[in-house]
Amino acid sequence: MASNYDVVIVGGGIAGLSLASALAGKCTVALVEAEQSLAFHTSSRSARQLIPSYGPPVVQELTVRTLEMMRARDAELPEPVLTPRGFMLVGDEETVRAEASGNMQTITHAEAMQLCPVLKPESFTAAGLDNGSFGCNAPALLEDHRIRAEAAGADIITGARVHSAQRLGSGWQAGAGTEGFQSAVVVNAAGAWADELAVISGVEKLGLQPYRRTAAIVNVEQSLTRQTPMVAAADHSFYFRAEGDQVLISPSETVPSGAEDAKPYAGDVDKLISRLNSLTSLGIRSVDRAWTGLRTEAADGIPVVGFDAEAKGFFWLAGQGGYGFQTSSAIAELAADLILGNVEADSPESRTAEQLAAVRWSIRR
């Protein structure tokens, strides 16, 4: 016998969990996750940096709102989710100027060297700094959303992969694992599997593309201080930041992939280590651990948020790309209001919706 809910959310990453905590207590909610644990794929493999100057304008606006909401929530938590940590771009003048946006300010070569002394002076000629950037305790944030959702009555079911979904009458019926669900709304927060879920549900897919992004924690001869900003190449060829006495590094690659439990390619991390050892004095000695996540994007790089115009009650919450954590609270706020029908013509949420509408909002209107 199927369990009845107002909303069934498919996907237990940051998108699904943040929406569950935003909806719980306002309607009946179930969240189903295919894996045995929540946030198993991309959400557990985040760079853990929230950067207001990163992404297109609508993403930057969503990031600013997310940071506002997280700061307010941090005041109620025993340990804050956010820690101030700047974000610095380095490269040649033309590339840095092209990539700098929003809250990022141009700084001098000397100022950049003072902020990150491990950079070799000849490795860059220009730099930009976003001092409004924050490190994010991703596990704590995910756990807070889970606790809040369950405390408000949401049911969270893991190890329940959706194998069937169809619209029947005025709602949806879905099978996940050994359980059945009926709901007025199905939310597609399935990350790299979002198009696959659409096909299972009889909904036209959107052509969402997962991309690989590898990272590693490495042991170094010269560690970074807690005040050192996260440093990224303006040409998107690497980034690194402190991770305690170790350093997190990434080749920042964007390589198309299928929906899978991604693993690092042999040699990718070794090539990056060689390059960073030539550009910095970090003195990377060995790899502690490495992983690869999938960041899924629409063709225009804008998150997909809203009801599908051709499949009543099917709500897309996908395509967050590399902006998942930094837009999560604002997108959940917007999505919850849309699902509950609470967006007013003059509300901040509706203005955000209008901005999304200008670039991707229709979802086949």
C-alpha cells in the first residue's frame, strides 16, 4: 500500500535536504534517496567554499541570499557552518579582469603575495580578491537540514532508488525500493540522475550534463595559515586551499561524464601536483586521499528550478552545477514558496523567479 504525502522529494543531497527542511511542517514531505546514506555523491565531495563573486548574476544573487540565511541560522547553532575565508583569483591581467565579477576587487601583485606567500612571484601577474567569501562546514549544514526536516515531521528514506513513477488522476504514484508513494508533487532533486528520473517518470528530459571535478587532500612541506584565501587560477586550471595542516587541491576540470559514482582518473592528481610544485612553494609530498564528484549543468549553466509545464506536479530542482551549496538555502526558499503557492507579485522570491525566468525559468512553457 502506498504512503501518501503532499510532496515527495527524490534525492538526498544538498538540494533535496535543504528543500525538505524548508517544506517540513508546512506540508507532508517524504525524501527518498537511492543510496544507503544521504549526500553520498556530489554533496559529500564539495570544495566547501561559498563565493559571492562566482557564477552568473542570478547565481550571485542566490548566493548572497543563501549567506544571509546561513548567518542567521549560525546564530542558533553550537558550532557555526560558516567561517570567513577569502577567495583569490590569480593569472594574467586580461584573464583575471574577464573572470572577476560581483564583489571581487582587483588587488596588487604585492598584496596577493602577502595573502598567499607560497605563490611564486613569477607564476602570476594579476590578482582579484573576494573578501566576502566563506568556508562552509558542509557535513554540519547537511546534518542541520536533516535534523530540522525530521523534527518538523518529514520522513527520510534511504536505500530507496526510484524505479517507477507515473501521474495518476490528480497526483503522482512512485515506487522507490520496496515502498510506494503517492503525492501531489514529485520534486526531481536527483543531481546527475535528474534526466534519468525524468525518463522513468515519463517526462521529457532537459539534456542536463554531469561533469567531473576531482580533488585531493595532500601533505605539504609548507602549510597554509587559516587566514590564507582559497586560491584559484583565473583560467580554471586549478585551485587550492588550506585543510588543517594539509591542503586541498583540484585540477578544476570540467569533463563530461555519465551519471555514475565517479572516481579519479589515473594521473590527473599527479599532473596537478607537478604543476603546483612548480608554481608554489607548497612542496606537496604525498596524497592523503582523492575523490571525484559530478557537477550537473543545463546548457546555459543556470539552475533549473520550477514546475515542468508539460507534466503537472513534476518539479525540477536540478542543474545546480558547481553552485549547489552556495545557492542551496535561497533556492530552497524559492522552491518551497513555488510549491506551496506562496510567491507574491512583489516579494523578493518572485523577483528572483523573474530573473531565473529571463534565462531558463520556462522549463518548456
